[in-house]
Amino acid sequence: MKHPKGSPAERSARPDSRPAKAPAGDVRRQHAAVPPHAGPVKGDELRPDPTRSAKPAYDHAAATAARQAKPAGSWPDQQAAHTRRTGAPDEQYVRLRIRVRGDRLTVVDSHLVDGPLAQSTTFHGADAYEVTYDDRLLHAGTVADPNTQRSFPNLDGPAEQRGHNVTPREIYEFTARVPAADITEQTRGGIHVRLHRIDDPASTDHVGAAPLAAQLQGRLTQVAELVGLPASTLPAAIESRGGRTGTGN
């Protein structure tokens, strides 16, 4: 068993190296650079920092008078929160389902879709469509084999018949797209939809404002054309009949 060195009298005579507690009222600060001011006080007009404003004192009498001045039941009725749309109105587009019969085009369905609408710069499909207004291109895109019907191969038949049977269609459909902001009651009669056959595939860095047939001159052959869109393709008409869909192609 270990005993402390020295007698009790010797130990009590030794100086105590432990830090002493600061006297009451004496605030010890580790950062001397911090000013002792504790901040502005409500109603204190003599603030150390004139650029800072203190919150005014609460006036109970004024608050009571304001509540009494507003009669019961005068507050407006609560309104239902509006549903947030995923696309702004100028980013929406109309998706047209168009039927081809010979050289005639007919709109059979239309939907309002949240955009934005991207413009293709590659035309390597079998056909291409363009939507124009006053010789200004609104949108263009490719259509892959819309008039081709393929059947299952005959595996038991002769070798020359084992491939897919391809039959051209007389009536078929394709999808065209046009910015919704460009279809109005004033413009819909002058909007043209044209279907072209791609004779020479092409790619470009930028599709300009001219009609597609002018930009790809000599590479397209017009198949059919539609002059004017029906009133059912107006964005407001589509919205009223519940034809709005989410973001899609």
C-alpha cells in the first residue's frame, strides 16, 4: 500500500496549482477582441451600431385594437391549392395522330403534352413530316416505315420465302408534333402538314426556319399534304376534353 509523501502539515503547506474559480461578477473571456456589448435592446434608442435596427416593443393595446377592428367572418374563404404543371405554357406541344390515305392527310386525334419539344437534325427514316405556317417551319421529324406491314416468316417453306413478308399499306397513320403556342384560332387555318419520302438521307447541325423541302432540296419527294388544322387541335379545346398528358414523345 502506497502512502502520500510528507506529513499532513507538509502537504497542506504546499501551494495549490489548480485554477481558482473566478469571483462572482467577473466574466472571463477567451477572445479579448470581442466587445462586451451584448446587442441592441428593445426600445433602446442609443444603440452602439446605428446601422442595425432593433425590433420594436410589442404594443398590446394596438394589437387588441387591430383585432377588434376586423369583424368576425370577414376573412376570405380558403382556396384550393393549384396543381403545379410540369411544363410552362410556352413549352407545351400538340401531338397529332394523322391518317394517310393516298395523297390526303386527316387528323384523327390530338393530345396536349408537356415539353419542351426537341427538333431532330437527322433524317434517315423512310419518310419525314413537316409542319409549317406561312413558309415558316414549326417542326419536322422522321417517320420510320409507316406504310409497311411485315408478317412472320415461313420457316417450313422454300428458302426464298423464309424472310419476312413485306406488304405495303394503302391506309396508315403517323405522329406529328407542333408547338402548342403556334396553334391558335388565327393561325390554324394556315398551318400545313406535309409528308415526304426521303430519297437521300441527310444530317445537319441546325434546322433553320425555312420549310424542310427547301432545306433538303432534291432529297425529298412530297407524298401527301394537309392544309389547315381542325378546331379540335387547339390547346384550349384539348384541355377542355381532358386530352392533356404528361411529358412524353
